[in-house]
Amino acid sequence: MRITKIALGIFIASILVVSGVVLATANNPVGERVYVLTDNSVIKTILGVNQEFPGVFSTGVSPQLKVLSVLGLIKTEPVQIYEITGKPTCGNGIIEGGEKCGEPGLSECPTGYVCENCKCVGETTPPARSCYPSAPTPWGIVKVNGGSGGAGVKVAVLDTGVYKDHLDLKANVVDCKDATKVGIRNGCADNNGHGTHVAGTVLANGGADGLGIYGVAPEAKLMAIKVCGGQFCFGDDMAAGIRYAAGNGANIISMSIGGDSPDSQILSAVDYAVGKDVLVVAAAGNDGPEDGSIDYPGAYVKVIAAGAIDSSENVPSWSSRGVNDGDSIIEEREVEFGTPGVSVESTYKDGCYTLMSGTSMATPHVSGLAAKLWQGSASDTRSYLQSIARDIWAAGDDTATGLGLPVAP
């Protein structure tokens, strides 16, 4: 006999009351989020929805969820937790891991504030240029022969947000969204700095005065999508960000994010993006030097994984390695390229510039090159990047740099 939604709701509510469960929003720490494998509206109402996907939604772990699971009324999967793959420290003004930026109860600063020397201070937009990069074209941009091009290409940077009023970025920003709350909302404030740095490497344009810094593809347009509240990023927020970018005109999705485990909805979102002719690029991770230490989502075969090199084309020990078998065919859990990722200067959340290291910094060099050299489709662009990669580090398709260093002609 078919059970109506009303009857189901009454039944579930009765069970919860009998079980002594209070229907209230749970206060969930990082790591306690799950996917619920149903589209049932009553279940959604009872548990609350963070992100929605086809036939699935995510929610926080709560007493209600535990009761429904025990009763066999729902099936769940874990939402994976990922990290930005730069090398941040609180002393440099970036919120790290579990630090609270010196303010009790805050995992990040409120909107309109930034973290400086572990304190939340008011964010202001410099009325005019008050700082300058050490060089207009950083060594990494020179290494890949970037610094021009990208017109007509949209790059979605999924990260900690972007300081969209930075003089070297603001003319290129065409979208600014936040997936870290519930659903997709307006706003992309970067309280961390990581996302602003990544975006600058992709497409900083030197500012209206030409005295700022330049990225790989300064004519490309930026979709800034915040999927990380601080150092950590929930898989469901990332999946929602990927789907939003792919559904709203992105040509390239750049994720300087990584973690040890696959996430079902990120994989589904990547499939969706690739199906809409979007090129997806992600960091290999900072868990090296062991072979097989590559992170997800970069480990997916449909995603380009970027490892890091320094200015001498050496591979830092921390850059994650893949399981490349030397056949020059990129497969699951293989690094595809090695690009600049050590002491990379780029834009920062305070309107100025800073140096950062990590495969987070390598990733936007690939994303920027893809924008600069866009071949009309994601698959053709990926093939072209592979064809122009110069073999570096170890001979052939190696575990650290894959096919090598792509350099624009």
C-alpha cells in the first residue's frame, strides 16, 4: 500500500518524539556531514538540506538522522572533507586549520573582516594602488610563457573566495558566489587569502595602471566560487560549486584543493561538468614524496592533476606523486603535469601581494594556460596541453610531473 507523505511525516515525527529526539538544528563540528540518498520532501524537512543533487541531498549529522538510519528509513554516505593545498600560516595573516584567528568561537572572520596576524580586522578597499609586486611577471608565468591571452574564456576558481576588488582582478570578475552556507548564494569574500592568490595566477591583469601583477591569461574572465570556509572544504559544497560553474558558462574549473578519499557527489559533478564541455583542473596534493600519494579530486581520470616544481624545475618533496606507469596515457590516480608551485607571488586578500607554495599554486598555472590556449573544446584543449608538455625531472611519464611542463608556443 502506498504511504502518503503526510502519513510518513506523522510516522517519523511520532518515532522521533517517542525516542526523545528534539527537532532542532544540530551544532555539527567539521567532518559531520552526510549525503542522504533520497528525494523525499518529508525527510528533507526533518533533517534540513545543505546542498541538493539529483536524488540526493546533504545534511549535518543530527539525532534525527541517527534515528532514521537505525530505523532503516534512509541510506547515507559520508561527505568527504578536503583542504586547500597551499602552505598557509596564521602569522602570515591566513587562517590555518583549527585556529580561530584570535577571536573566540570563530573559524573564520565575519563578512567585511580579514584575518591579519591572527586578529579579525576591518577590510577596506584601497582607493588607489598602495603596494606593488616584486616583479610584474612572476617567475612561474615566465616559465610557462604566459602573461597574455584568454579572451572569451571563463575560468571558475573554486576556493576560499576571492577579494574581488583587488586592483589586478576586479575588471575580470564576472561572477561571485558562495557555496559554503546553504545552496549557492551571492558573495565570495575571501577571509583566507588562498583563493585570491590562486585567481591572480590564473588571470591577474596588472590593473588599470599596468603596475600590478600579471597572471597566465590576463584577458580571461573570473567566476569566483567560494567552496571553502577556511582551510577545510566540504565535498558537498565543492560538488555544488562544480555544478554551478558548469551550468553557468565556465569553460575551465580550477580547484587548488585535495583530500585522501573520493566523494561520490564530486565525481558525479565532475561527470556533469565534463559532459558540458568543461575542463577540470585540480591540485595533485602536498602529501609526497611517496608514489600514489595523489589527492582527490585530482586523482580522477577526468580531472587534470597538477604537481609542483620550483624555478629550477626540481620537484619539492611534498608534491604528491601519482601511480604513473610510463605509458604517456593519463589514467586514474596519475599526475598529468608539473608546473610552478614554489615561492609563487600573486594577488592577496589585502589588496597587495604575497608568496605561497604548494600544488595549489601549480594548479592555476595549468588552468591559466588552458584559458590562454583554449582550442574550442575541453577535450581538444587538454590534448593540446599534453602535446606541448616538455619532459622534465625524470624521463618520460613520471609520477611527479607526468607528461612534463606545458609551455605556450
